[in-house]
Amino acid sequence: MHWIDILIVAVYMIGLIYMGYRLSKGMKTQQDYFVGGRSVAMFPIALSIAATTISANSFIGGPGWSYNSGLMAFMLNFSIPLVLAVTLSVFLPFFYNLRVTSIYEYIEMRLGNKSRLLVVLGFLASNIIQVGSFLFIPSLVIQQFTGWSLTTVVPIVVAVAIIYTLLGGIKAVIWTDAVQMFVLWGGLIATIVIALKGLNMGFFEAMSVAKQEGKLAALDPSFDIKLENGVWVALIGGFFMWLKYFATDQTQTQRMFSAKSVADVKRSLCISGFVMNITYFLFMLIGVLLFVFFGGREFDNSNNMMITFIADNIPIGVLGLIIAGVFASAMSSVDSVLNSVTTVFVKDIYETYVTKGKEASLKVSMVFTLVFGVLLIGFTLLAFSGTTASILQVVGSYLSYFSGSILALFVLAMFTSKANDKGVAAGFILGIAITIYIGKLGLVNWLWNYPLGFLITFIIGFLASLVFNGQQKDNFKEFTFKGQRAMLIAKGKTNEEDGTSILPGVIDKYTYILIGFFVIQAIILALIQF
């Protein structure tokens, strides 16, 4: 790397740390650290939600996937607008009204400590797997350009994320994510422009070549259950995968809990839906363009395709911007997971089993952030250094074994009055075990593991609850979807000052906007393909 590129990346890193420092002013309590005093503005939350979802996996692994599979790789995100429509109408108003810090606090309110502990362990495992992949990608890039080993690069990447997360808490995470989205877009646009310039042909001519090679065919309605990213597995399997992530995962809900109001939560989700899918589509488009650029050249490791392009074709100065973009997409995910994992560990484990309900201090909360950062270094080096598949596929297949069960646990708690702690806990354990067994048989595409895990866990959890028939908590109905609606209506508290409904289950303009976006998205993909 030229010293100019190194300087650009260094200034970017220092800028992130400085932002964390500036945002640390006024942070005095655990609530400030975890949910920003519930006062964070709507627009940065929207960008933070998008940035966390996109990650460096999309910057490097996304084009690598579409290089091989064409625009069909975009289908992984196909259902996101529908998922966000359900999330902002049903789940998030429900959880926001409870005023919890960790979403898993709700599970004990409704069911009990057994189910809460199990879902917390599932969350911790899934997010350590995810964030390890977020670290692996930028580390590969730095290794390519510096020659440093992963054992040197990974600790450096983690250290920067830890420092500004420790300094500013969730506010630093959200605001740096917002800034990093702009850096990411800069790198993305620069890559597209340079790729087109190197092709010596216009954009539409390049698309014509890609179409002849079958790279623009995104919609495959085949009922083949092993098909990767077909319409049905993307719509159904993807729906369950993303619903678990946006509606019941602390990594995303913590941002929403930081908002000033339910109205801001809904606006944030609506904006983030557009930002996420448009940005992700552009990453897929890069992979298609580079397939034409490289003339269909084969790569031993799909993750190396984008890295090779960057190394061989990006000029001095622009290279620094591209690498800063990779860091932007990586850090926006690493910082988010660090903060949310710390929140869950402190609220759901430390305060529950160690301090017995006494709130942990700000200092203790920050120490756990540091501890989890160190653990992530070790996991990344052990789990991902040998993979040759797209990192998106690797991580998705790992998570598919227990994410459906996590979603089922929440649905049982919210929408059934029969669910109890022992029954749901039994369903959760058996559901994961059976899903792993089915998944290892290789009978279906890994995305089907999400709805399968959900259905198995829901059925077993419900039936086991009938068998155990344990005594419910006196006020359990207040913590069901139906019960919360009835309580708010009885108290006359159905709207905020701006007229936005705070009742879960109300379909409003934000819901319709996202559904409309989904329809437009499908039409565009069909027009491109045919």
C-alpha cells in the first residue's frame, strides 16, 4: 500500500475513535451506555440498522457470491421489505412499549428463567459466529496489502472497534455506523466506476453480456428444495431468517430501543429497508460486472475475487477509500455486536445470576465489552481462516440450525396463552437438536432450516406446555400480544402525540410503503431477467 492509502485509512480510524470520545460526554449510567438514554435521532438509527446488516461480508463476500451465482445471490435479501413491514407493525411496538433494555428480559416476564437463559445462550452463540465472520473479511484485505499475518491483523481490527464502542456506548455505535454508511457508499461507487472503465464498454453493453451468461436471472420459481436462493426458499426461508434477526435479535432491537418514540422506530425501519436492499443490490451488481471484467475467470476462493480486483485495478488514493469502505462495513457490524452482546450478558446473565437483580455499574458493563472483544479474536482465528466458500453462505448455514427455534420461542410467548417455561424450554432444546439432524442430512437448502426449526420448536413447545401445564404468572396476559393491546386500549393509550399508533398489530403507512417497495423490487428483477 502507498503511504497515501495508509494515511486515508489511518485518518478514518482515528476519526472513529474521536467520534467515540466526543459522544462519551454526558454518558454516566448503564442506560446511557446501552440505549443512549432512549434519545437517539431517527435517521442515524436507520443508517445504523442498515450498516449492521450489510457488513464487510457484503462488500467482499457479496460480489464473490454474485460472481458465481449472478443476481440470484440478491435473493437472500429479497424478503427483507416484507419482514420489516411485519416487524414495525407487530413486534417492535410490542417490545418498545415494555421499556426493556435487553429484549430477552421479556422472555422471563412472560415465561420464566429457563427459557430466558436458553434464548440468551442461543443469541450469544449466533452473534459470536456472526461477528467472527465480520472480522475475517477485512483481515483478509489487510493481509493481502500488508503481508501481515491474521494473528496480527485481527487484534488491530478489534482494538479500534472496542475503543470507540467503550468510549461512547450505543450512541457511538449508531453515529459511527451512520458515518460509515457514507464511506461504504463512496467505496462502492468508486468500484463500479473503475470496473466500467476497465471494461471499455458501456454499462448496458456489459449487462447484455452478463445476461447472455445467465447472470441476470434472479427469479427461479422451481420447487427444487435444494435450489440455492430460488424464489420460494428466498421468500419463505429468507422471511423466517430475517424476521428472527430484525424482530427478536438484540443486535437490531437495541438500536430501536434507543429511539425517542415508536414513530421514530417505524420511520427508522422503513428508511433502513430501502437503504439495505438498494445497497446490497449494488454489491451484487459489482459481482456481475466483475464476471464480465474477468471474462469468467475461476477463483479458488470466492472471497478472493473482490480482493484481486482491488489489488490489481484500484489507483493510489482510491485504494485507501476502498479499504476504508471495507473497514466501514466491518466496524459497523463488529461494534454493534460487541455492544449488544455486552448488554445481553450484563442484563440477562450477570445481573440475573451474579448481582441478583442489582444493576451493574457502567464500569462493569465496559469491562465486559473488552472481554468479549478479546474472545472474538480467538474465535475468528479458529473458525474462519480455512474457508473457501462465500462467507455469507458459511455464516448463514451455521445460524440456520437454531435461529428458527429462537423466533418460535418468542412467538409462543407472545401469541399463545398456553405456553409456559418448562414446555417452551423443552421445545427449544428439541427443536434445535432435530433441526441440526435434518440439516446434516443435506436434504434441503440451508435456508429451509429456518422455517423448519421454527415449526418444529413451535409444535413441540406448545404440546410440551400442555403436558407440563405449569402454573402461569398472575399477570402473564399483560405480556401477550393480545393482552398488551387490550391493556393499552383500556387505558386510552393508543397513539403518540403525532398520531402514530403505539398498538402492536396496526397496519400504517410505513407498512404499506415497505410492501410497495417489495412489489417494485420483484417487478424490477423480473424486467431485468426477461
